[in-house]
Amino acid sequence: MREEVRTFDEYPFSLPAVRALFELSLHPSVTYLVGENGSGKSTLLEAIAVAAGFNAEGGSKNFAFSTRASHSELHRYLRLSRGYKRPRDGYFLRAESFYNVASEIDRLDEEPGRGNPLRWSYGGKSLHAQSHGESFMSLLTERLSGLGLYIFDEPEAALSPSRQMAALVRIHQLVKKGSQFIIATHSPILMAYPDAQIFLLGGDTIRAVAYEETEHFTVMRDFLNDHQRMLRVLLKEGEEDAARAGDGPRRAGR
């Protein structure tokens, strides 16, 4: 709702991707937001999630806790257009604050008189008793049931390459159950989902791109095809940059 924005010179409206935003048509199955660090993809994803009714730190729509209110006001200026099918499930996964969600689940489970523990929805074990990657996979395989709106911010942060491929399989299963995903990611593995919509946030535009057009794909392909040459070039450039900056070896001492 650009007409209600007082100024585009202040954060978050000063972000190039937000300044360029008029309307974004999301894929009914999987939409990816990609771009460099600082491009605004996480800010935009967070705003979509909060505008859709999710807690800013993540979780389902039933979570209302706040560890630190750091989300922007962008959600107040977004208008979401929904289809006739209403999601029966939903989840906002933020890699950076999933620890806080796990802590809230443990806190709620310890409340007197509580019925079925929430951890049963995550495989029966506290998320804090699992590794970061295991807890992410427990969310995917145990908590998410389908017919849902699932918004993920950099889910690859805790996942090995093989676990990222396992996550793709689970995403496909949930899509087949009528789910919709909106995912901000840097992972060329995750964004390889077939027929997905990929939006590149870069410069002062948001534009649709093919998977093979993304820098994530081309850089990883070139590196793996000839990693020894790439390493020679990269490390030589690093040495030259250090020499120009006058950096020398560091010594530890009292």
C-alpha cells in the first residue's frame, strides 16, 4: 500500500527491493526469494509472515511470545490476496530465531495442567535435545501436515547437503498435499525444486529468473567443475588484497 508510506528514505522502505515492490504474484506451490545479503529478502519474507498472522519470531499462528521485538513495520503496508482455499496448517520458520521457538515450546509444556505436550508434534522429544539440523527435520517431517502455508527463512542454515535434499523430498510431499511454500534461501539445492517461481531481489528490482540464471547456481557449478583453479584464483586475489592493505601475519601474545 505505497500510498500510505510516509517516506521511502527510511528503513525498511529504503531497501531497494521494498522500493521496487508493487505486486508479487506468488506461485501456488513454491516461491523462492533469492539475492545477496542485505537485499531485503528476509525483511520482505518476515513482513509477509506477520501480515499473514504469524508470530514475528516464528512458529505457528498460535505462538504469541516475543523475545525481542525487532521486526520492521513493513507488514502494516502489505495487502495479502488469498485464494478461495484457506490453509488448514501454517508455520513460519526463521533459522535465526528457531531456538526461541524451541524454548517457548518447552516453557508451554511445563505449564501446570497442560494436556498433550507440544513436543509430541515434533517427534516427542524437546527440540533442544536435538541438533539444530535434527530439530529442523523434526519440524518438516513431524509437525507439518499439509494443506498449509509454510514460510521459511534460510532453512538451509542448519542442514547438510544431504539433509537439504531430504528437505526437498519432504517439501514435495507437502506440496502434493496441497501446501504452499514461500522460501528465502541461498541454497542452490533447495531452490532447484522443479517449476518453482524464483524472484531475484537485486539492485532496485524484483524480477523472476530461471534457476540456471541465479548466481547461486552458476557460482556453485563453476566451483565444482574446476575447484582447484577457482581456489588458486581466489586465494591469489586474497593475498594481493592483503598485501595492498598492508596486512601481515598476526601474533598472539600478552
